[in-house]
Amino acid sequence: MLLSGGIDSATCLYHARAEGFGLRAVTFAFYRMGVGEIRAARAIAKAAGVQEHRLVNVPELKEIGDIPGLKLSGLPPTYIPQRNSIFYSLAASYAEEVGADFIIGGHNREDQLVFDDTKDQYFKSLQDAFWAASRVLRARGTTILRPLSSRTKVEVIRYASSLNVPLELTWSCHGEGTAPCWSCEGCQSRRRNFVLAGIEDPAAPESLQSPRGRRKS
């Protein structure tokens, strides 16, 4: 399982647990990745009872917003060049080492509208490349799974709620701090999607809860 501290990967982890899979997780710490996100990934892995959780440091891997002079049209500043090619290759190495049957990533349907490396064709090619490169993965039939690829973010949140995912542990902020800023695009998107899902965000402070979703005392 490729596990960030976010809602999508946490939901995939709990989906896999519900399916009865043995769980191992890997988290990638890239350049200026928020301390809060790493802490969230660790907390989610612990809550799910994973067998092993690895933290792999890739400090030279940067978002385009952190690369001076680099601007790529149509892509957000959080885009990392070749992110999934790097992350999934490292995950495939881990899978080969431990004899995993699946490599699981949390990419929802909306991701495919922005990032080419979350689309079906990309993952088909990546799957073929892994099998071509590794007789172990090929013989075992190790397969990339994306359980959320047909769901919108709102649908993911509702599904997470049905799985009892500890959403209070998840992290959506683009900041580097230990607490969400609740003002960046990531935090704003999280707030919008929880409202649209009709679910109270257990991570949000009381002051940010919608009156309709706020619990009565």
C-alpha cells in the first residue's frame, strides 16, 4: 500500500483490510513534505494494524512549486515530475522483496483529470513494465490495484465513513507545519468535499464546521 497521510490512501488501506488482505505500507517523504502528513501516515498505519510500515526518504524529489524557474502549463504547484513512476517503482521493489500479491494506490476519478500518471493507460503500461522487469513479480502475478479510481472525492469520503476510516487522523494540508492551516487549496478542497458529502469532518475545529453538520451539545 502506498500510504500518504491523506483521505484516499487511508480509505484504500481500510478497504484492503476489509477485503482480508495482509497489510504492509510504504510512505515517501519528499522535499519539504509536511511533518503533519508523515505523522498522519504513521498514525493511520498504526490504527489499521499494518504488519510493517516503511518510511522512504526521497529528499531531492520536489514539487514544481519548489523548483525555481520551472512552470508546467495546466499543472498545480504540487505536481512532482514523474512522481508515480518513482513511487510505484520503489513500491514494486518492496513488493518483490516481501512477496506481495498487490500494489495498491489511492487515486480517485478526479485525479485523472489533472495528472497523466493516474490514468488507466499509464497504469497498464506500468504493470507491463514491472512484469517485464521482474520474473518474481511476473511469476507471482503481482498486480496494481486502484480501488478508488471510479469514485469522486465526495464518494470516497462517504465510502471512508462506511468503512470507519479514522478520518480525524488524515491530512490534506499543503503546508509544512504540524497542524492544518485550513486556508490552503488542499484544506479548502477538503472542507468543500466534506460539506458536499454531508459528513462532518472530525479533523476540523468546531469553528469551521457547517451549522448543519455541527453536533449539538
